[in-house]
Amino acid sequence: MHCSNLLGSRRLISFSLASALVFFGLIGSGCQTAYYETMEKLGYHKRDLMVSDVKKARDAQQDAKEQFKSALDRFTKTLNIQAGELQDKYDALNEEYQQSEKRAQAVRDRIASVENVSDALFDEWTAELKQYSNATLRQKSQKQLTQTRSQYAQLIKAMKRAEAKMDPVLAKLKDHVLFLKHNLNAQAIASLKSELTTVEGNIDSLIKDLNASIQEADSFIASMEKDNA
């Protein structure tokens, strides 16, 4: 399907901003330029989309943090069960792992969305600096661009650091889920207890980085909204 067909009617894109973001995310990068142009006509500028995506990334990280806490709690409880309860506890732990994987993927997707819209915003901003006839205003805008880039660099660094911690934690959880699946007996449970400290340490480290990334996102959002006030 061509971008022109997708954007030919305002009725096609009269849905909510959230729906639009999801819709255009599905049709690939080839329509990004047309998407941003259309959203701007509807009153959604790149800076607005960027702030919106940062908020969603922050919320996704908050959800992931809570899910990993839940997975750790479930794992800890699994280590204290009787052999006859093993199957039920395995099923519950496996469900926690699956939910953790979904939350982690949501974080990855949101961070990617933030990167896409911020790249478009900074490219446009940089190009439009050449259009100023007033040198003083151009310099002020250049200074603001530099400051915003610096703030964004801190934000995306924190997000990427937290994102990088998710895969090792998921791998550790998956290892234990598989081990329980293949060793449904009390001896397997006893042998896993030595791993609890490692799992706790990994998740605690991940939650610390997620909290730092969430704080960076809150700071960035507040700064952007203050500048646009």
C-alpha cells in the first residue's frame, strides 16, 4: 500500500494520536516523512510527538519494573514449595516470565519510537536554522537546540542502559523456567536456591537502572513542556 493512498483522506487519520502512532508504526519507515507531515497538519508537531513517546517509554519502563519485581517474588516463592505443588508453581513462574518478556519488548519498542521521532525533530530543527534572517534569533534557537540535544542524550543513554539490563535478567529467568520444566522434582527446587542471590542481584540492578531512566524521562518531559509553555 502506497503512502499517498494511506494519506489521501483526512477521515483516514481522524483517529486518536495513540491510534495513529500504532497505525503508522505498522506500515514501515518508508512513510515516516508523510506521516510527520500529516500529523503536523493535524496539529501534532514533532516536539509534541517526541514528548508523547518519551512519556510512553517512561510508562513502559515503569510497567517492566513492576513486572520484574513480580517475577522475582514468584521465583522466590517457587523455591519454598512442596514437590506435589511443583507443576502449578512452574506454570505460574512461566507465566511471569512470559509477561516479563512482553513488558521488556514494550520498553524496546517505545525507546525505538523515541529515537525515530527525536531524529526527525532534530533534523528538521537543524535544517530550519538556515531559514532565519535574524542572526540573534538564529543564535538563540541554535543554543536551545544544543541544550535540548544534551538533555536528550542523557535521557536516551539512561533508557539504553536500562534496556541493556533486561536481556540478561530475562535469560536468567528463562534458564530457571526451563530447568523447572525439565526437572519437576523437589531436588531441582533445592538446587535452585543457590541461584536466588544471583537473580535477586540482577533484578535489583535492573530496577535501579529503570528508576534512573524514569527520572531522566520525567526531567526531560518537564523541560520540554516548560519550553513550550
